[in-house]
Amino acid sequence: MTDTPTSAPARPHRLNLALLVALTALAATGWQWYDTRQLLHTAELDLARKVATADGMSQSAKAAQAQTRQTLEQLSARLAQTETRVNESAGQYATLQSMYQELTRNREDWQQAEVEHALTIASQQLALAGNVKAAIAGLEAIDARLASIDKPQYIALRRAISADLIQLKALPHIDRVGLAVRLDQLMAGIDHLPLMVDAHRIETTRPVAGGKPAAIPAAAPALETLPPWQQFGRELWQGFSSLIRIQRMDKPDALLLTPEQRFFLRENLKLRLLDARLALLANEGSTYHADLTAAADYARRYFDTQTPATAAWLKQVEDLANSPVTLEPPELTATLKAAQALNQAPPVLPATGGQS
């Protein structure tokens, strides 16, 4: 009976100790939970901050990427424009170069055509008119033109021109202009030449000073010694004989010209001299001499050759007829061949810088 009351107070003591241990464990667990909770919250905040930072950086990267893409697109567009302009410039350069080469060829062709045309004119002056002076002037002008151009492809042509100039300058000089002027003067003097029909007079008596008739030859008896009827007959005969003229005419047709025929005779003589003038300028010596010979024959047949004017006129016609007017000038064959060979040769274009 005494052991039972002694063991009863020991059980609450054990309960208190267990409760204390339990509370201590509970407090430790609560503190650990709270601390873990704080750590998780801090980790969440840090993670959220890092996520926000990463998101901001991602947005910046996206913006930078977009800007970079836009810049690349702009650069690509500019590059395309630059390439287009470069291609356009290259095309324009090629066009300009082609135009320049065409212009150079056209200029070369024009120069060569000009030279050939001038040579043709000089050759025609020689062949048709025998105008050596004009041919020399033409060749010298062509040579001066080629000298101003100063290109090697014209050396052969200039050499041929020089040879032709030497031959032309060695020919004798014929003053065709001076001869033509003399023919013009002769044509102008035709109207003043007396015709034979106007000047045929063989006078049996020549008037003396005062208009009185010349004295009768000494063999004739004086009027005072004759009877009156013979004196009257003698005076009547002298008066009648002054109205009648007797002349020997080898060419009676020269006295039968009417006024109209006299006009056409002078005009025909002028035409003869005009034909001679044209033949002179055309280097036709045979025609020139034939026309002057015919003109001199007309003058001797129909004009009074006893007058000083007609005699001087005929003398000038004979001098002109004896003047040499025909030349055999050399042909410009070598020069023309050199010009034709130059036209057939390909044009020599100036060097141009290549495209890089």
C-alpha cells in the first residue's frame, strides 16, 4: 500500500519534459520553416529581378537586332542604287566613247573627202582649162591643210602632192588673163573699124587747101587759051566727073553690103573673137588659132585695111594668133591614187583610256 502513492507524482514530470521537447522541436521546425520561407522569397525576388533584367536585355537585343536589320536593309538599298548608278555611268561612258570614235571617224572621212574633192577640182582645172596657176594654188592649199592636221597617214599623199607641184611649176607660164583682156579690147574696137564700102575712094582729082580742085596736069592746055564753048565743056566734065568714082575692086561683094548686113558682119566678127577667148580659157589651141585666123580674114575682106586703125587691129590679131596658148600639163594620177588609197584604208583612231 505504501509503494503506490510514491510512483504517482513522477508521471507528470515526464509529461512536462516531453511537452518541452515537443515545443522545442516545434519551435525549431517553425524557425526552420520561416527561414526557409525567407530564403525562398529572397530567391524568388532575385530570380524575378534576374528574369526582368534578362527580359530587358532581350528587348534591347531585339531592338538592336531590328535596328541592325534596318541599317542592313538601308545599306543594301544604297548599294543597289550605287550599283545602278555605276552601271548607268558605265553605259554612258561606253556610249560617249562610241560617239567619240564615230565622230573621229566622221572627221577623218570629212577631211579625206575634202582633200579628194580639192584634188578633183585641181585635176579638172588642168584637164579642161589647162589652168596651171589654179592647179598649183589648189595643191598648195591641200598641202597646207594636211600640214596643219599633221598625221602620219598623210605622208604618202603629201609626197605625191610635192612631186606634182614640182612638175607644174616647171611648166612655161601663159598669161591667159592678159590674152583674154587683149581679145576684149579687140572686140570693143570692132565698132570703130571702117568698112571698105564706106572708104572706097580713088579720086581723079584731090582737093587742095581751100576746097578747090587740084590743078590739071601741065600737059593739058589752060582754060584761058581754049574757046568759050570748050571752056564750058571742060568745066562741065570736071563737075560731072566729081560725081562719078571709078575704083578697081577684087571683092565686089564688100561694096554690096546693106546697113543690116554691115551690123551683122561686125557682130559675127565679135563672135569669132569671143569663141577664141573661150577656147583660150579652155586650153583649146586649135580652136583658138582657127577663130583668130577667120577673124583676120573677115577684116581683110570687108574692112578698109589701108587705114591705120584697121592695120593696127589686124596686127594685134596676128600677134595673138602667133602666141602659144596650149600646154600639155601632167596628170595628177599619183596624187589621186594616193588619196583613193587613203580613203580605202581603215581610220586611225586616237588612243583612249580603258575602263577600270
